[in-house]
Amino acid sequence: MVAKKTKKKAMKVKKKKQVKRARIRAQKPKTAEKNANKSELGITVKKDKDFSEWYTQIIQKAELTEYSPVSGCMVIRPYAYSVWEAVQEFMDKEIKKMGIQNAYFPLFIPESLLKKEQEHVEGFTPEVAWVTEHGTTKFEERLAIRPTSETIMYASYKKWIRSYKDLPLRLNQWCNVVRWEFKHPIPFLRTREFLWQEGHTAFATQKEAEKEVLDILNLYARVFEELYAIPVLKGRKTDSEKFAGAVYTDSVEILMPNGKGIQGGTSHFLGQNFSKAFDISFLDKKGNKQFVWQNSWGLSTRTIGIMIAVHGDNKGLVMPPRIAPIHAVIIPIIFSNKPTVNKKILELAKKIKKELKTVRVELDDRQDYSPGFKFNYWELKGVPLRIEIGPKDMDKQQVVLVRRDTGVKEAVPIKGLVVKVIKILADIQDNIYNKAKKFLNKNIVKVNSMPDFKKVVKKGKIAFAPWCNTAECEERINDKTGAKSLNIPFKQPAIKGKCFCNCGKKAEKMIYFARSY
Ligand code: 86X
């Protein structure tokens, strides 16, 4: 009896030792993980509790940006830059299909040229950054760093356009611009230097120009809805919110999770405002001098910030598959005490990676991190799909797919995996769009009175209100409530009654108001 017990005990101890050894072996590779300060790895605040801290953490921890020595500027790291490249690739193709060409104009604009059309620059003068010298020599005329390129481009347009045969002239440039803003900077959303595309076009007729304004606005809506999976509100800016140099400005507006509206892209009909100021004219078929009709339009890296804010959750980023730098990450579930099994799993993982070559797939075969660590790491980066392969999966010739958007797990046969992965990616794209759409719909509230308006705006929602279409009321509303007009949707429901702000005037337009960026 006693002997038996001792034997049992001895075996237990032996087993324990074995387990311990295995555990040590299993832990050994995790030193890299241990070195990393745990509290620094994940997002430590909840998105709905402290949105701005959440945003600050996510852009750092998902390795999207780095602060720069100059306040208001930022480094765009590869993981974020690749999103911008995907947007560029899509848009560049689309605008070329429309007949627009790319070009590049200088970064520096002489002061006299920038101020030629004083009216549109006036409000912006404090934002212009200047180069005043080279070496120790002062320039005779200081040079603005382009805040936007109307003036420098239109100086060329004046030279290039002579006859109706030179029209339309439709150019776009992908570049950086600098605006020395004084509101506190927010990476992507408000920085002093940012990347964008700016399109500048000139037509013989008003009709052609105005058609393009809408075509571009629809393209911007597609960038948000199809690529970023974000629904937008399309409409016209009020006269006080439009670009001063434009006849009218159309925009796409987005609702951020903190209840603020944000402008996602703008398309301006410039009419003949600039052509008259810059003397961009042509001889029509009858030999009469005419001024051209112009547009300008822009979409920037701000869109990346909007994506982060709209789709991210408490675990980190959620990348829409259409623009995700990485679609899926394969994580082998390996135990360091089973080298032969591990080898087989890694081989299988590599084989699967090869088979999935039509999707952007990564294999995380880092030896010094545990599977759990890797799960968190790639969730933080918002990779849409995780593919787990463990010993049991290998035996069953299956993998486990885990969706980033829902967290739902599903065992899937390796045979036919590509088709399944592509289908799930498309489903994730739809699902996060629909989720954002629901959020938007739920947060647009029709109001008819000032008290209701105030309540809605305070709750972080968009007020949709009948308005008299006067700048006075718009300004008063802004003063009293802090809300700004977003835009006036093109499709207007029938309106009757008075302006919601109690001015007594007849309501002319239904308009969106919200606190905004
Ligand atoms: C307005 C108008 C327009 C082409 C776009 O919105 C899309 C792309 N340009 C840009 N805007 C200015 O004109 C402006 C001018 C100066 Cl001098 C400045 F410092 C800041 C500016 N900001 C905006």
C-alpha cells in the first residue's frame, strides 16, 4: 500500500516536473513579450468613455503615426500610408476615366501671386506659412508654402488657355499642403501639413463645369462608402460655410462617434470668379472673348482619421477589407514542447499562405511571441480576418477563422478556403458599413423648435431642421448652441412652416446641423 502510494507520489512529482519543464520551454520564447510593458500594449480606455484619449492611443499603438518635432505635423507610418495608397490607386483610376490628368505645380507661391485674388485669401492670412530667406540672404519677395494651389495653377492656366480648342483643361495633383492652424492639432483630422489631391478644371460652359462638380462629389461619396465603408451626407454648404472663392460648395459630411460632424471632401463650383481675377479667357467659335468656368475639389488624409474613428473599437482598429493593408493573418498555434508537430503546422501555414495569394495575407511565425499575444497584436491593428491553425485543426485539415468585426469563430476546411475567405471579407465590408449606417440613421433627428434642437445637439446627434436660409439665423444658432451647419441635402422633403430658430421667417430648406470639427 505504502509503496504504491510512494510510487504514485513519485510519478506525480515526475509528471509535475515534466509539466514544469514544458512550461518553461513554452515560456522561454515569450521573453520578447515579457519585455514589452503590458500596459503599453493594448488600448487602456473605452472608446465611448474617453473618445479623444482612445483616438490618441490607437494611432500610436497601431503604429499609424509618430509625433514630429514640429507641433501639428506628423509622421505617417507605413501601415497608415498604405491606406492612403489604396485610396490614391482607386481615385486616380476613376479621375483618369473621367478625362482628368495628373500634373505637379510648385510648393512655393510668391506673395504677390497668392494675394492676387485677395477675397479668397483674406480669412486665411494667419494660416499662411512663409519662406523668407535662403542661407542668410532675405528674399526680395517672400514665398508662401502652398495652402492650396488655385493661384499658382491658374497663373499657368491663363497662359495655356487661348481658344475653345484648349478646353476643357482638367488637372489634378497629389501633393502636400501647409496651413498653420491654431486649433489644437489632431493627427489626420487636423494637422498643419497634410496630403491630399486637388483637382482644378476649366470649361467653356457653365453646364459642363457644374456636371463635374457632382461627378466628383459622387466619387468622394464612393471613396467613403465603398472603400472606407462609411456612409456620408451629400449636400450643399450654406453661403457662410462655402469656400469664399466659390459660387457654391458641395460636400460629403460624416458623423463621428463622438457626435461631431466632419467634412470629408469638398467639390466647388468656382463659376468665373477666378477666371475673371486671373484673366483666364478664350476665344469661342465666333471669335468672342469668354471667361472660363472653373471647379476645384479636394480630398485628404483626413479620411484616414475618419476611418479610424468610425470603425475602431475597444480592442483597436477595424480596417475595412477594401483598403486594409493586410486582409488576413495566419497564426500557427504552436506549443514549444512539440517541435515535430510545430514543424508540420508551420509548413501547412506556409502552404495556406501561398494558396491565399489573391488576398493580402501575412503569416505571423514569430517564435518569441505566444498565440494570445499575436491575437491581441493583430486585433489592435484591425486586420479583418485571423486564421488559426493548431494541431487539432491540422489533423482535421481545417483552420479556424475569426472575424475582427464580430469576433465570430468558424472552423473551415482548408479545401476551398480562398473562396470562403474572400466571401467573409466582402461580408465584413458590408457589415461594418451597415453598422455605421445604422449609427448615422439613429443619430439624425428631425427637429422643429429651438429647445428640441438644443437637446439633440447636446446629445451628440445631428439635427435635421427646417431653416429660413439666412446667414443671420445660421450665425445666431451657432452662437447660441455651438452647432454648425453641415450641409443642405440635395433631395429635399416637402417643407411647410417656419424656420426652427423662432425667427418667424418661412422655412426654405431642410438642413443638417451638429457640433463639428
Ligand atoms: C480653400 C479651396 C479648394 C482646392 C478646396 O477646398 C479643394 C481643393 N482648393 C481651399 N482654402 C483656401 O483657399 C485657403 C487659402 C489660404 Cl491662403 C490658406 F492659408 C488656407 C486656405 N484654406 C482653404
